[in-house]
Amino acid sequence: MAKRVGKYKITKRESAMTLADGGAVDGNLFVAGTATVTGDFFSPTSLPSFTGLTVTGSTTVAAMTSTADTIHTFNYAGDAAQVVTLPAATAGTRVVYVLTVDTTGGTATLTFDCAGSDKYTTGQVIESRNSNAVVYDTSTVGETALVFTPANNANNYISQGSKFLFWCSTTGEWNVHLDAKDNPAGTGLLGATAFGS
């Protein structure tokens, strides 16, 4: 059956070649020139905007379940373990965690756990440290946790102002980006972050 795009009637085959009637691209899309996207755009390889997210006040809790489309500010200092359970990974969901204090208080871990059967998208890359060098950890199939272990001093590479950004472009899978800020009084060469189950 023919559909209309503007004043033109088009077939199913022609409809598959246009996005004007709300179609989807399956495969590569090349755009020459300027492209404007209105609405939300989610991709595993593109960082989403913070626009429209709600900001929460600072909190210190041992365990918390996060809220979708929220910037959570919290007082993790490394002196007590904290476990954060991400909301259900629904396509289009964004969650941000901002550390509001320095992480010089101890070596207790900060863990970001996926809820239910959710997992981290395979191939996510997170910055870390090992033997005073910058290293990276890559998520593998089925991993459900992201764990930061600080050093008990001012040389952590993750400290006050660091942001963990989570976004979902495929239901059931979380993408993650770390915007690490080290303590200006330290070297930024210590601490470790890794994916796990």
C-alpha cells in the first residue's frame, strides 16, 4: 500500500529509503554538509548532552538506586564502600554521578551495578591507573559492575568533580564515560577502575 510523504505517494521500498515518514536507518549513514538533529540522539560512540536532566543534592549513603535522567551529586570519599544500582537500561536513559568531595579518605570501593539482567555494552573503555601509568580496561560480554578503588592519599586520578556518565542506546545495555578530575595537590597517578561481574 502506498504512503504519503508530503504530496507524493510512495511505495514500501521507497519508504525504506527515506526518513521523512519516520523510518529507520539500518546500516551506515553518511551525511555531507551540516546535519541538525532535533530531539535526543543516542549512540554507543557519542556522548549525550546533560540538557534536561534533573540535579539532586549531595548525599552520602552506602547503597543507592539511581533515578533515570538525573545528575546525582554525592559525597564519596573512599572511607566507606558505596554501591550504586543503575536504573533499568531503557533506550534513551541518561544518568550522571558527580563526586563532590576529595577521595583521600581510604581504599573503600565505589561500585556501579547494573540492575536485573542489564549489563555494560561490550567494548566500553574506561581509564584507570597501574604502576603510576595510565591504563585502560575494556568491558567484555556480560559484565555488570564498574568498580573504582581509590588510594588512601591525594594522588587519586578520580577525585572531586569527576563525573561518571551512563547512557543507554540499546535497551538492556549501559554505555559509560569517565570524566576524571584528579586532586590538584596530587599526582593523579593512583587509583584503579575496572569492569567486572
